[in-house]
Amino acid sequence: MIDLERDTALLHVTNAYPTTVDVLLQSSDCYKCRLVPVASLSNGGTADVITDTVYPANIAVVEQNTSLSLCSLSYHFGEYGHYVLNIPPHETSPCEISVTQDPADTYLAIWVACGVYAVLVLLFNVFLWVRRRPWFTKLTCWQNDVEDNETQRGRQSQDIEMRSNSTPESEQGLTEKKARERLRSLDTFRGLCITVMLFVNFGGGGYWIFQHPTWNGLTIADTVFPWGMRKRTSTRRVVFRVITRSAKLFLVGFFLNAGHGRNDLGTVRVPGVLQRLSIAYLVSGFIECFVGKERKSSDERSRLTNPTLQKIHNALRDIVDNWAAWLLHLLILVIHLIITFLLPVPGCPTGYLGPGGPLLGDGVEYLNCTGGAAGYIDRLILGSHMYQTPTVRVFYKTKVAFDPEGILGSLTTIFNCFLGLQAGKILVYYKEHSSRIIRWGLWAVLMGLLATLLCKGTQNDGWIPVNKNLWSLSYVLALCSMAYLLLALCYLLVDVKKWWSGWPFYCCGMNSILLYAGQNILYDYFPFFWRGVPLTHPHLLTMDLVGTTLWVIIAVYLHHIKFYVKI
């Protein structure tokens, strides 16, 4: 009896063909890869093959001596299932796969987890409702620490009013402005992103939808990179703050890279998520500081003589008033595209965007071409100080190093940061709820359409496929499209309709850097992680959800004691 691991199935092959045949197999996720021999069977022979169940498998049976194709098919096996492939005695007969043991329901654990969290949310809301009843307050003096949005804002207003007699007028105005401008939806948006990021970093239960794709494509794991949204425009006085914050982000990211015994100075990885974010923040911040335009009041803004032009300008003033910043960021995109498609890479086709490896082409043509220009630049500059075991190695059998947070991708990350800044400018330029939501929605549609156009609506056959490893332009546009949409939804639910207070995610959003760093440091410590359990989806999902939930509870507690870590 063969013990199957997670995401595998058993294929029993029987050969009724008169001569020896070869069985070749390859995952469909390995795009344009040659099929690999997995079994060789003489007449009447049998073989057991363990196959992957995450993606459909491409199978071919060929006569060994003549390479005559006897049959080929694609089949999506189920986890822990047992199957039989019968090779017929004649090449004109089709190969058939039958099920001898039903596969497990791989995603049942996810549905159970969703049900458990739904019940917990329901019970918590019932508990809050009971605590707000007058008869309950008479029985206990326990103060409610988790208030809804209206109650909390009411207390902020009372606090401002109580301090008005003892606070200087200028300080009072600043306090009122801070209370008025703090949008809970922004922290909720940020908190949702960091919570999903924590779950993904824990392992996402081992499910492929919470893992990064092998190369091209998009999963939930690819949608949670920090978005560089800032609400106010910058001035020259904040240049020092931009520099220091960028330096802090880079150093924290490098410190996390060097943790858990990875502190060999000869091989320590330099790139990383926070390092890339720091570079994007630095460049985008500098551009905003020196060419960004402060928003003027309606009386100070220049008036156009043509009413139609004035109307158009008012509708697009968040873009028109910042044309120089747009021009510079678009120039950065052009530089990225020129390097990507025109830089000669030794031994590789110019403009290559694929994963490379020995399974493509003739086995040599793309052998050391992983990532094209992006990978070449990183290997040339970073050497051993980059990611050595990329996800692409599993299916494509690549040998060279490749870093998904490499140098060239920083250029498109800068544009990603700028689009986040654009979302913040909408808050500054437009005060009506409807104007903000409509503009975020329009940006989401526009970014989504452009991303679809560039990738031609396909995973692998577009001009610029959606690729998080390369941080391709289509990936950035798709990512920002979803970010605009989520931001608009959070704003509508939390700050406009007040149907949801944003709890507990706004607590996570107010301490996002602490949660990210803490999880990276303590990810393999109990109770966030434990050993001695089967590595099945239900067990891994339970462990990863417990770890993520604990960090959310920590964030709620830190918010309760008003402890925040800012960089």
C-alpha cells in the first residue's frame, strides 16, 4: 500500500499493447514543457505512478522502439484518489482512466473554516448587542472595549469639546482636523491586506489558491502586496522623512532576511518585500516632494475662461494638477519596458519573459534564461545575495537563481506606489462620498481593462502576461484594479453607510508593520506553529488559521492599550 502525500494521487498503469511502451506525464502548469517519462512497461506489465493533483496532468503513451504515439489525454486527478490507466492492445483504441478509489474533498476544510468563523462572528455580534442593553449595564460595570464606529466618533467629538477650553486655538484646530480626516476605512483596507498576507506567509493551509503561481498567473497570494497610499500631498519639508522612513523599511526588511540562521554575509539575501517597498516609497516620495502640486482652495485655483474646459479641469484636477508626477512615473514605466524587451541577455532570446529551464525548447535554448532581463540583472549585480530556490524550480527544473523582489521589478513597483498615492489624492481633491467612490471605481475598471488587454485575457499567451515574479506591468495594473475596488468597498461600508466598523481589521491596519515583522520573526514558534501533526490540508489550515487569528488578537489588544509601531 502506497502512502500518498498531500496533493497527490495514485495512477496504476496496465499495458495490453504487444510491445514495450513508455508513459510520459507532465503537469499542465508547466507551460509548453516536454512530457517526462514516468514508466516503461512491457506487454502485460504494470506500474504505479504518483501524480500531482493541483493541476490537470497531460499524459501520453508511446511505443518505445518507434516512438509511435498510442494515445494522449489530459486528466485532472483528485487528491488521495486511486486511478487505473488501461493501455489497449491496438493503437486505434483509446486509453481509458477509471477511478478505483474516490478522491477526498480537498476544499471541504475551507468551507468548514468559513462556517466556524461565520458562527463566531454571529456570536460576537449577539454578545455586543446584549452588552448594549440597559438591563445588562445594570448588572455589570464592564466597559465595552470594542465600540461601533458611531460611538467611537461621538467620543472623539466629546473629547475635542471638553479640551477646547484648555487647548490653544491652533492646537485645537489641528486636533479637530486629525479626528475629522482619520478614515477608518483606510486602516480597515490596510488591515485586510496584512491579515491575508499573514495567512499566506504561514502557508495558507497548503492550498494552491493561497500559494504564488509557478510563473504566470494570479492567485490570492499575489494580491496582498502593500499599496503605497498616502492621503496628503508632500512638500520639500518632508524630504528628510521620506529618506529616513525608506531607510528604516529597508533595514527592517534586511534584518528579517538575515534571521533564523540566514546571517551568512556571503549569501544573505538583500532584496525583499520591505526593501522593494522602501525603494518605491523613496522614488515616488521624491517625485511627489519636488514636482507634486499642493491642492489649492476653490478661490485660489486658476479659473479657465471656457466653462466647458473649467468643468473638465474640475473633474480631472487630481490628474491635471499633477501632470509632472504622472509624466515622470510613466517615463519610469517606459524605461522598464525598454530594458525588459530590448536588453540583450547572453545565451537567451531578447525580450524573453519565461521561466527558462531544460524542459523548454531543445533543452539548451532557455536553459539559464529564467526571468529574462530581470533575472540576468539580478544575477549580474546581486550574485549570491538573492533568492536561490524560486517556485519555478519545482516544475521547470531550473538551476539558476531568481528573486521575485529583484531590481528591475522595482520600477513597476514605483508605479504601483504612485497609483496608491493617486487613490490618496482623490481623498484630498474630492470631499463628496459619491465622487470618491465613483473615481475609485472608474480607476478599478480602467486598470482592469488595461491589464486584460496586455495579457489578452489569458494566462500565458498575452503580450505581457500577469506575472508577480517579474512584477510585470499587467500584474501591477491588475493588482491596483483590485485595490481600488476593495478600497471603494471598505469606504462605502465603513465610512459612508457605517454598516461595519471595520473591526477587527482596522486594528491590524494600525499596526501593520509590527504584525508583518512579528510574524516573520516568530512564524516557527509555538503557538503560531507546531510539529507532530499530519501534513494534510485540514491540519495545515487549522494551524495557519490559528496563527493568523492570534496575530489579529494581538493587534486588537495593542489597539486597546493604544500601542502602535510606526516607521
